[in-house]
Amino acid sequence: MKVITSEDIKKKYVKRFWKETRRMLVKVRSQVVEQSEHTDADRLKPMVRELLNSKFVKDQLMAIWSEVGGKFAFDTERTLKFQKAGFDSYELKEDRRKYWNERSVEILSRKLLKKIDSILDSETDAINRVIDEVVERISTEGLGIPQGRKLLKESLSGEAMTTMENWQAQRIAMTEVGGAANTGSYEGAKDVPGVKKEWLFIPGLKTFRANHQDYGNMEPQDMSYEYLPGLKFPGDANAEADEVINCYCSIGYSVD
């Protein structure tokens, strides 16, 4: 018998956290926008990374992993143990869900600082692209200091900035929801006897990976099997980032 994690639930989480992450990124750069009123564009650029508020990123990642990871771990464990138990009313106590919420955050903590740095680096790059455009316009149009600072603040709050953040928020939501869901599911399943895992290949238009397609064509594997070093399942935080970012793939199970 096969057990497959719900893609519909994942999509709902992605949609929700995409919106929340957009709002999070606005808060992250709020100090940069405030500083732009008092600083010239060329002087602001070296200050950007230090002005970004990492606390909002940390809180967002912890929220995703606690809720999503906890749910998929709890649901997978309950479903598999129901299948193995062989009777109609297998239930887990509600405190087991709390355990998985906390366990998911504990797993995240091993990679939390690296994830935060990656997100802040991307946000810094996006902000600096906007600043570079402002610097060029100030030079081309011969703007004075007051006009230049006004343009800088408007640009850092304008459409170009929000468009870049929208794409970044989508990438973060898809990557972290997928990683939390698959990690939670794997953790909930790995200690259930007689269960093997399956890589469920789900291609993305911009993130097609031929090796992931190959993994999807493989027979069910033991739970400890590594497709690549550190990559035990789609979205595994222990794998190289290139194998994880924007990966749409999922995990399923074969139950004896």
C-alpha cells in the first residue's frame, strides 16, 4: 500500500506563507527606507546589510517549520501507524502534535542561521539594485540632495522593490514549506517498521532537475538511503542548496 503526502495542503500553505513572507520582507527593509531620508544613495549602499532586521526572518521561518513540519509529521505518523496497526481507530494523543511542532523547529535550528543569511543576502542584492538605479538617475538628471533622497525613499518603497520581493517571497515560501513538509513527513515515518520511502517527482517550469526525475523512477528505498550525500528526501536541509531551492518534489511511502 502507498501513502502519499497531500500536495493540496502544501499548496494552501505556500499560498498563505507567500503573502505573509511578502509582509515580512517589507518589515525587514523598513530601517533601510527610514535611513534613506537622511542618507545619500551612494552612502546608504554599504549600510544596507546591517540595517536589515533578521528577527523577522527568524520568526517567519520558525512559524513555517513549526506549523507545516509539525502537521506533516503528525499526519504521516498517524496514517502509517494506522496502516500498520490494522484496526479502525488508531489515534495519537494531541500532545504528539505539540511534540512534532517543537521537533520541527529543533531540526530547523541546525540550518537556521544559514537560511537567514541567504535570505538577507538576497534582500540586500535586491535593495542594492534599486539603489544603483537611483544613483544613475541622480547623475543623469542632475538631481540635488533633497530630490535625490526623495527619489531614493520612493524607489525603495515602490513597484520595482515590491516586485523583486514578491518573487523572493514566493521562492522562500515554496522552498521552506516544501522542506518543512517533507522533513516532518520523513521524521514521522522513519521509525515505523516496514516502511520504505519513494521520491515523488513533481517538475517545476523553471526548476526542472533531471536527477530528481531519475529518483522518481526508482523503486522504493530504505528510509536511510541517500540519493546524494545529505539528500534523503526532497527538500532535505542537509543537502546542497541547489538540490533544494524551489524543488517541487514530494515524498511518499510504501507500506508492507
